[in-house]
Amino acid sequence: MARARRGGPLVWLTESRNGLGLIFMLPAAVFLICFLTYPLGLGVWLAFTDTKIGRAGIFIGLENFTWLSEDRVFWLSVFNTFFYTLIASVLKFALGLWLALILNENLPFKNFFRAVILLPWVVPTVLSALAFWWIFDSQFSIISWVLMKWGMIDAPINFLGEPWNARFSVIAANVWRGIPFVAISLLAGLQTIPQSLNEAAALDGATSWQRFRRITLPLLTPIIAVVMTFSVLFTFTDFQLIYVLTRGGPVNATHLMATLSFQRAIPGGQLGEGAAIAVAMIPFLLAAILFSFFGLQRRRWQQGGGD
Amino acid sequence: MASVTISDLRKSFGTVEVLHGVSIDIEDGEFAVLVGPSGCGKSTLLRMLAGLEHVTSGEIRIGSEVVNELPPKDRDIAMVFQNYALYPHMTVAENMAFSLSLKGAPKAEIAEKVRPAAEILGLAKLLDRYPRQLSGGQRQRVAMGRAIVRDPQVFLFDEPLSNLDAKLRVSMRTEIKNLHQRLSTTTVYVTHDQIEAMTMADKIVVMHDGRVEQIGAPLELYDRPANLFVAGFIGSPAMNLLPGRVDGGRFVGDGGVSLPLPPPAPGASAGAGMIYGLRPESMSLGGDIPFRVEVVEPTGSETHVMGSVGGVPVVGVFRERIAARPGEEIHVGIDVGATHLFDAGSGMRLSA
Ligand SMILES: Nc1ncnc2c1ncn2[C@@H]1O[C@H](COP(=O)(O)OP(=O)(O)OP(=O)(O)O)[C@@H](O)[C@H]1O
Ligand SMILES: [Mg+2]
């Protein structure tokens, strides 16, 4: 390398291993800085200023956060986000796993069902949100209509108008949309488990529940960890569904941190405060990533050589 | 322990029938080997015994009970799979103890059963390892250990040695045989290696294209193969088969060579369209049959000679060291008692 140095920086850049490496990394580095680091950095910076739309702000330290800590609506949105993420993720996991198990059996029209399962996922979120908007309509809801036909209720259910109704309604929509990802990923995981393990367990005297508990589930955990980490991250940062369905209403009952942040920053004009709410999500997201990082570490039985 | 009785068993996958009426009796404590070329239905038959494949028609009995509809977990059968099927997330000890722990056996009882099994198989030092950390031969032994711990009615083995190298295969062969002598559990063992079959079996079942060709003790199959398929399959190097006819109390090959006839089976009609079976090892030097040498392969203990008799390619195995050069002619004699005659059309045995 010393010889290359002597030929000047240009020669070093084009002829040495490190120099070439630098050149090849440059496009990716520029891309990352322009499109990931810069917006993230700007967002974090904004959170420490009192920027408003149309007015550059000045650095105000933690004032935004102090302000938020006394803001009841912010704390409601934190609660909503956790409630939404927890319930929706548990439901997506349970239903997704159940569907994956069913689809892993040898049923007729297997491929057809597998394709159908993917539908909620390929439909654009806004479109499915609009469909749910109709389904949850206070007057024309098909659910209310059916239940009324069956004589189970007298008046239409006010799905999106009551705080708890609204919370569960948006959760239902999110679950519907999120199941395909979980189900198909877990199905892929199930298919990596050799059939002969189940057969061996059956010969060892395992009932089908024991086979699930003691063979399938342990072998699936690495994939469950990946899938659920992604699912939790997507749910935690969800925005579109809520924004189309309720815009955070009624009386902020369905505001998530993401929607509240947008609400304050863009329509409300308080860029600094909105950014602060978004920044407040970061510790939670980091915690989820760390959790999955440790959950994802190769288990002892996965280590070592062999086929 | 129990006997296994298979009667007129058939199996179809969709419209394709792969087992065409198989009947086998395996006695209590017997070591039966299913042998046959690839794709003849050995694994399918074994999986039906285990309850992993549905029975299309026919009957399987274990002991006196018909088990056709019994799910695998209630059959009290242990199977060693070709790929071992060890549970990757369990240690060797847990793998072996799995069936006991399913039944909720107390820890002490589990240890009491796993330890001796591990000792028999030389696994005592590996009990805390995971399957990934084992060699192929060790995995194979864990798979056997899992079966032994169960103390089942019947052991099933599906080509358990096919992934091992030649040397390990020979030693595992002995171990399995020893194990059977110690436990004397009824065993059904699948292989496509006829040497494995000959050395291990009490009873060999030769299968071909979903049919049983012959059932018998190893030497019975070697000495009196019932048809051309068995004749060609059992024995290594394979039996020489010379086409020709019977004329004037001798066999006359298509190339004109005249060979002595084995005693005919009662009622067998001999004439044209015969096949003469001659084992390579039943030839000896110094007879009156001309043998044209093409290749000489000394193995040390014996000499394999490839050549032709009456224009038909023939292999001979001789105790002596032979110095013949390719193209030379030597003269060999035949042990008439060890020759066979088959009908070329039906393939059935004609000699006694
Ligand atoms: N699930 C299946 N569907 C359709 N055909 C099958 C199925 N399983 C096996 N077969 C067919 O049944 C026949 C017997 O298969 P089997 O696995 O029993 O052979 P085998 O004797 O064990 O051969 P090998 O020595 O190669 O293991 C084969 O022709 C195979 O193609
Ligand atoms: Mg097979």
C-alpha cells in the first residue's frame, strides 16, 4: 500500500483495496445519508426546537418533552398505541398461526386458499380502510344490518363513534390486514419442519396436541420471533388505517402516537411538538428491536455444524 | 414382542398401485429383512406397518390384533428412519427419553431406562449434545437408542445404514445384529443391499415391483432361488445366466457350449428356452469347459476373472491365483449340485 500512496491519492483510490472499497461503498453511503439519516436527524433536531410551519424555530432543549409529559392527550395516545399493538399483535399471532397450521395440512384447493389468504395484504391499505369505513358505518354497517336481521340487536351499533367500540373496530381492521403476513410467514416456517419429525413423534406416542407443543412450536420459535418483531413494529407505527377510519377520534380515543404526531405537526402546524411525539416512539421501538435481537439469537440446538 | 402377519396387502397412490398383494409372516422375535431394488415398495410397506400410510386393502396384524385402522401412536412400534428424524431441539438424552416423557414417566424411571440404552450404544458421553453436534454414525445410534428405550413390540428400520461409510456400515451391522440377539424383539429391516440382507436376516423377503418374489432364510435363497430375479439379486458377484436349451441330458448353450445339468425338479419339463444359472464361486480350475479370459482382478484372497463361456459373458471367482493373460483360454469345472435351471419365459426355477 505504501507504494500506491507514493503515486498520489488518485492512484491510491483506484488501485488499493481500501480505496476501491470506499468508492464502491459511496453510492450506498450517499443513499443512506440522503434518505435515511438526514430525515431522521432532522426529525430529532426538530423535536428540540419550537419550529412551526412557516417559521424556523430555535433550540429549546427538552421543553417540548416537558410540555408533552403534562399533556393528557399525549398520554392517552401512548396508552392507545400500547393497547392497539398488544391486542392486535396477540390476535394476529394466534389467528395467523392457526391459519398457517390449517394451510399446512393437505386440503383440497390448497393453493387457492393460500392465494386467497394473501388478499388483505395486497389490497392497498387506504382501499381496505375505506372498505372498513363502510363496514363500520353508523347507519349502513353490514354487521349491524345482519345482527338486526337476526334480531340480536335493535339499533345499529355505533362502531366508530364510541371510544371503546372505535378502539376495537380499528384493531379488527388492523388484524384483518396483518394476518396474511403472519400466516404466510409462519406457513413458510412450518414447511421447513421435516414431515418425518412429526411421524417419529407420532410413533413415539405423541397425540396431535403433544406434537404441536413439543415438536412444531419449539422448531417454529425462531421464525415466530422474526415475524412477530416485524408485526409489532408495523403495528406500533401504524398510521394509514387509523387516519382513514377515525382520524384519531372520537375525542382522541383512537389516536396513536403516529397519528397524534402527524396531527400536531402538519394540520396543527406545530412541527417541533409533532417531532417530539415521534421521537418519543424511538425508545419503545428500540426496546422491541433489542428484545427481538436477543430472542433471535441462535438457540443452542441451532449451533454447530452438520446438515 | 409380537408376530407380524401381512396378508394380501395392497397400496395405491391415486390410481397407481405400488403394492400388488403382499403376504408375509414374521414370527415373534424374528429378524426379517425386506430387500429389493429401489422403488419396489419397501419403504411404503414399512410405513404401512407403522401406520404412517393408509392401507388400501388387505390386512396387517401385530400379534393377533388387526391394526389397519390403528393410529401410529397406539401401535407400540418403534421406527428408525433413513434420515434418523432426530428432534433437533432436544439433546441426545431428551431424544431418547421423549416417548417416556410423553407418558409422564417420572424422572428417575426415565434415567433408569435411558442410561443402559446409552451404554449399550456407546452414547453415554454424548447425552448432553444436540443432534447437530453428532457425526452420522452417532446420530444413527441415537435413533436406535430412541427405539430401544421404548421396548416396543416391533422394531422397524428403513435403510438405517445407507448414509454411513463402508467401514462404519459393517460395524453397525454387527451392532444391530448383537442388539437383536440381546433384545430379541421382532424386527423388520429394509435395505437394498443384499449383503446386509444375507448377513443380518433370519428371514429375507425379496421384493420386486410391488410383489414378493421369494421368502426364505438367507442360504435358502442363495442355494435355491425360486426365479431368475432372486437368482440375479442374491449373491455377489451376481449369478451367471446362460441362455440355451436342454438336449440329450446336457444343457447346450446358444453359443454351443455343453454343460452338465442339475437334477430336475419333479414334474418340470425341460426343453428349449432355458436359462442356466452358474454362480461365479461354484467354478473351479481344471475341468473341461473352455473359459476365455478377458480381465483378471486379483483381490488378494481370491481372483475374479471376467470372460466368456460359449460366447456369453461370465464371471468366475477362484481361490487360486491365476496368471492367465487376457485372450487366453483356461479350462474350468463346475460343481453340478450348485447349478440352477430356469425357464426363460416365466423365469421360474426348473431344477430341484
Ligand atoms: N406419496 C407417494 N405418491 C405417489 N407415489 C409414491 C408415493 N410414495 C411412493 N410412491 C411410489 O411407490 C413406489 C415405491 O416407493 P418406495 O418408497 O416404497 O420404494 P423403496 O422400495 O423404498 O425404494 P428405495 O430403495 O429407493 O427407498 C415408487 O414407485 C414410488 O414412486
Ligand atoms: Mg425407501
